[in-house]
Amino acid sequence: MKSRRILIDSTARFGLRGLTILPLVILFLMVLGLFLRSRFILGAKPLHEILLSMNWHPLKGAFGLLPFIIGTFWVTVTAAFIAVPLSLLTSMYLSEFAHKRTKRFFRPLIDLLAGIPSVVYGMWGVLIVVPVIKDYVGPFFGVTTSGYSILAGGVVLAVMVFPVIIHVCAEVFETVPQGMREASLSLGATEWQTVKCVVVRRAIPGIIAAIILGVSRVFGETMAVMMVVGNVAKAPHSIFDPAYPLPALIANNYGEMMSMPLYDSALLLAALVLLVFVVFFNVIARLVMMRIEGKII
């Protein structure tokens, strides 16, 4: 009987260890597969030329990815700049100031946003956001634009990540011990000072985690951003310029270009670059979180 229990415990421990390692194995296989499939373009052109070149003319053998990398970062930063402050303030209101009835009413609506297909967000962007930018926002700043721009992509993506950041931040705020709030209030702090200086400070690691989840989705989002960002293979100079993020490049061209080995390999290299950026960003963010947690604790 004792040996059977030991065997069951060992098997369970081994299985759980395998499940823990599985995500790393999958990530390694993804990187390896994309690298092997992109060797053709790497054998024809040096990596630095591909990553740093602004020239994208596949039919002429030019595969510079820099315009797409720049476009990806422009859209991501724009979406984060819009989404993070609004989401953080909304989550603070829902968790700290809103009445229980208000919470019960709005939280399901916010969660509902997460279930809307990205193509619906894209259509909303085409029908509403793009015309507003073209007819009102652009002229207000003295800019002539078609509306299909980084700003349109940033607005659509910001709305898409609202529920992710709001939900996670609100949950994190609610895990802060109530005694910390009461202690702050008893010392004469206002409710806003308590939230700003006690609750938010205590919840910083969770806030960073929420932002990471939101930005990670922005990095890889394809359909919605592809419909509103313009898809012009040039480096943008302002948020009113069109762009061509890496996910949109891959989605628009991969299926049609599999018969052209060099083009196919270049698109798979673009996928590898996107994956490396996402992993690198998450690792750096995790290291920052660990350092902040160490300081707070």
C-alpha cells in the first residue's frame, strides 16, 4: 500500500513537472520551426540588411522589414498610450468608488467587450473611427489624412484591450487588504489619497501584469488593425500616417506567396521577429515586476 502511494505521488509529480515544462517546449519548437523555415532568406541576405532596410519590393528581391517593425511599435505605443490611463482609472473607480449596483451593472458589460470578435472591432473602426479621424480629428490638428492611420489602429486596439486591463486591475485592487485602507483613512488621508498612495502602490506588480497582457494582445492582433491602419509599407512619421504592422503583413501575404520560396521565407522570418519581440518584452516586463515586488515587500 505504501509503495503504491509513493508510485502515485511520483507519477503525479512527474506529470505536473512535464506540464510545467510543456509551454517552454512549445515555445522552443515554435522558434525552431520558424527559424528553419526562414533559413532560405537568411542564406540569401544578411540578417542586419533585412532588419534595417527600408526597402520592401519582394518582386525585385528586396525584403526590408524595418517599415513593418516601426509600424508595429507605433501602433502598439499609441494603443497603450490610450488604453492604459483610461483602463487604470476605470478599474480604480469600479473597485474603490463605485456603488455595488454600479459594479454589478458595468462589469458584465466590460467583460462582454472581450468576447466580441476582432473583425467586428475592425468594421467598427472602418465605419466610425476612420471617418471621424478623416473629417474631424485630422483637420482639427491641421493634417490631411485618409483616416486609415496609426491613430485609427491605436483607438481600435485600445478599445479591444480595455476589458483585459480593467478586469485584471480591478481584481488586483480588491486583493489589497482592507486594513491598509482603514489605517490610511484613520491617519487623516482622503479616500483619493488612500487609493493613490496605498492601494495603487501595493498593486503595482498586478498593474504591470495587466498592462503586459494588454500590450501582448496589441502586439499580435491582426484582423482589426489590418482593416484600419492603412497597410502602406513605409515608415510612418506621425500618428496620422498609415502603417503596416508585422501581423498584418503576414496575414495579408502568406497564403498567396507560398509558391515563392524567398517571399515565403521572408514572411516566416517576419513571424519569427514578431515572436522574439513579444517574448523579449514579456521577459523584460517580468524582470521589472520582480524588482518592484522586491522593493514593495
